[in-house]
Amino acid sequence: MFFLCSKKKVRINIKGQVIKKISDFFYVNFEGKIYESKPRGIFKKEKKNIIVGDFVEITLKDDTTNEAVIETIYPRKNSLIRPNVANIDNMVVVFAAKEPLFNYYLADVFLATTENVNINTILAINKIDLDENQDYLKQEEVYSKIGYKTVSISAHNNIGIDELKNLLLPGSTVISGPSGVGKSSIINKIIGNSEQKTSKISTKLQKGKNTTTYATMIPIEDGKYIVDTPGFTSIKLDNIDKYDLKKCFVEFEQYDDNCYFGAKCLHDKEPDCSVKDALAEGKIFQSRYDSYLRILSELSKKDNRRNYK
């Protein structure tokens, strides 16, 4: 925090983080205090959008008000379109062991997306209380062997929630996954009584909570936030170049440089492909490779449609 002084007034400049948007107002958190802020008109002219998670610089007229003006938007380290959130530190990808059945392809799509934007990822397999055959152990094994942090939980029985919380790095966490896997139950368990803490921080944040359709950052403990979103059930990989897709499958990396065609190898129909050799030797899971080819096919079709136009 620093002060800009003149004879008539003292302006206070603060760097904080946008934790909620309601209508044209952005609510900026700085050291536990929330400032109701409006952006300078220049942002609209320059088509610069401010989203939840952005770090911004705001100006206060003095230290007696919580009303401010947004002066600067700092560069984002990452962002998502749906939900529209920036500077994400953790992504919890949630799938159910049962009801609905675990879907390897969809899990791989979500994980590829987090790799593309460089987010610390945890795979949470929920509803293990319904899985009498303990198939979730096989599902967990696939992804833990690749190197992902995995945790098996039952939000209904409060199993594994503390373990999940301990895996989260400081900063913001987005809970993602398809419909019906129990995301809301997990969020409620993680948040616990944090909604009370949120209301103490600023009653102004509560005035639009039933009407806003934007994401909201909710503090769960010092330095950690859950991003409560209006819904995050599907995801698309349209913005990934087909030659970069292999980078989103982390287990391919150690074999990638040994392919005959090098960086141009798509690990599909090319000869002398080290990734396909590793697959044949059982070093890469067949389900993961099948997911890769399926996504690659979709990206190739989109490229063809764009070229045709």
C-alpha cells in the first residue's frame, strides 16, 4: 500500500484480488478487507475484461471508505473461459466411482485442460461408499502411476475431505467435473463454516449472492480459497493445437524426443514412434492412449473445417 499526496487529499493505492463480481461492481480483497470497486472507463474502450481472480490495483479517496476505482489489471498466469476465472492455483477434477460410472475419457479431457493452462491438479474419486467392488482403487492407480495427486473420498460420509484439503496449494481452487459426481457436496464439506467468515468480511458481498451468475472466491483458511462457480460440468479443448496436445498427456514426455519425426510426430500413424512402442510395452495405459487419439481426431476435424472455410 502506498500514498499519493497532495495539498487537498490523500489517495491510497492498493493491489488486491477480485473475489466477486455483481453487476458492474467488482469486490477486491486486500488483507481481509473488501473494497467495492468500479473500473475506469478506459478498460471498456480497450476491451479489457476484469474477471474473478484478477489481481488489480485500486485507488481509494481516503482510508475511511471501502469504495474504490480499479486503475490497473495485472497480467494473468492462467485463466479459464467456463467458468470465467483467472489466476487459478488448484483444480480438483471430481469423478464418481459409481452413479455415474467413472468415465476415463472425460477424466482425460479434464486433465488435459488443466495441463494446458498449467494448474496444480488433484483427481478426486467421490462416492466410494457406493463402490462395493472397490473399482475406484484401479481408477486411482492409473492416474497416481502417471504422477497425478489422487484422493478417494465420500462426501456423504465425510471420508477423505481433510486429505483433499491438505493437497491444495495456497491460493484459489476450482472444483470441476461432470454432472452428478457430487461437486456441490464436496464444496460444502470443504467450506464448512467458511460462509460465516465470508459474511463477516463484508456484508456487501452477500447482497447479490442469490442473483449473481459469476464465480465467487470463498476463504476456507489462511491463504486458501474455493472458487464457487455457477456450474462447471463440461469442457472443450478447442484452443489447443493438435501438435501441442501430446504435451497435455504427461506420460508421453519422456518418450517424445525419441520419435523418428521428433516434434512433428503425432503418435498416431507415424512409423518409429517411441510413444507407440511404450504403449506396446505396457508403459502407457491403453485407456490414456485411446483418449489421446480421440481428442486428436476431434482437433484434426476442427482444423479441416477451418481450412475448408
